[in-house]
Amino acid sequence: MKQNTLKAAVLISGTGSNLKALIDAIKTGSLKLDIVRVVSNREEAPGVQHAINANIPVSVITHKSFPDRVTHDAAIAKVLKEDQAELIILAGYMRILSEEFTNMFDGRMINLHPSLLPLYKGLDTYNRVLETGDRETGASIHFVTAGLDSGPVISQIRIPVLPDDDAASLSARLGPMEHRLVVATVGLFCSHSIGYENGMVLHLGKAIRQPLLLKDDGTFGG
């Protein structure tokens, strides 16, 4: 059974709340995933403790120890290859990755972003949603490519923007939804339901034109 479990590495920079959601899902048996490594670019990242508590190997590879982005990314890639990670999950990893790195893991690396991509790539998504007057927002998981938050989107979850929302309240309400989304989407990879071909997302072998939408019952719709 163990050899059939998908091997993944998780990259973090901060609290690691989505990492914790994955760990919890593994513990309950709802996710057949083997997290073989957690990598953080910050020694002080609180999320590192989640990995330690779960006896997951941790590598702190701080970018401050390298002369440039390419050499830092190469050090991370070396660890991921040694661990034979099949899926790379960026969960609050706050570094822009080099093209060399993204090409190395093309079709095997996903990122969680707190907006309904292609809207609001980059930072400060909540304030940008509020300034625009959007009636809904959400989170997206996409394949990572060289462009910032520009890879094909696999899945999304949506929440309404309430009249009295501010950035803090949006973040607080979206956080638990992000946890649901990352666990459910990684589950699709564990069941080999998701593929990647010619820059397109495949679901059950067929290209999708719109992201899969996570519904309240925990299933995905088109």
C-alpha cells in the first residue's frame, strides 16, 4: 500500500496552515499522501513546527545563504529530487521561483493563491478585491509555470464578499475554505484524476476549459 501512496513535498514560508490541513487529512485517512519533505526558506516560519510534530523531514534552505535565486532554487531542487517527490505543493511559499526551477518540475508543481485567478495575481489580493467592488472572491490552485500566478488553473473555491468585509475578515473567512480546497485538490492527484498536457489541465483524461469548482458537499463541479 505504501508504494502506491503519492509522494509530495510541501514548500512554506509562514504559518503552514495549509500544510497542517494536509497533515490532518493524512492522519484521519482521508488523504492517501506521503509528505516526504517540508522545505522552508525562513528559519522562523511557524509552519516548520507542524512538520516536526508529524515527524516529517524538514529542510530550512534560507535564500539569504545564496547569491541569487537560481542557486537557491537549485539547492531546493536537489533535495526534492533526492526525496523522489512526485508532487510539489507550494503552500504559502512567498518566493518567486526561477524559470529553471519551474521547468524542472513542469506539470508536477501546484500553488495555492488567494484569488479567483486570473484575477489579482501577486500580493494584496483582499484589498484589491474590495477596491474593485467585487461581489465574490475565493482561492485557486494552479500548475506553476514561469509566469507569476499564471499557470493553468486546476480548481477554485468561491465565497461572497459581504457589505461590511475588510481585508482581515475576508482572509479569516477564506482561510478554512483554502484548507478544504488544497486537501480536495491534492486528493485528485492522489487518485491520479488530474493530468497536465500541452499547457492544459486534464481531469479524468479530458482537458477542462474552466477550473473545477469545489462545492459545499466536498465534491467538484465544472
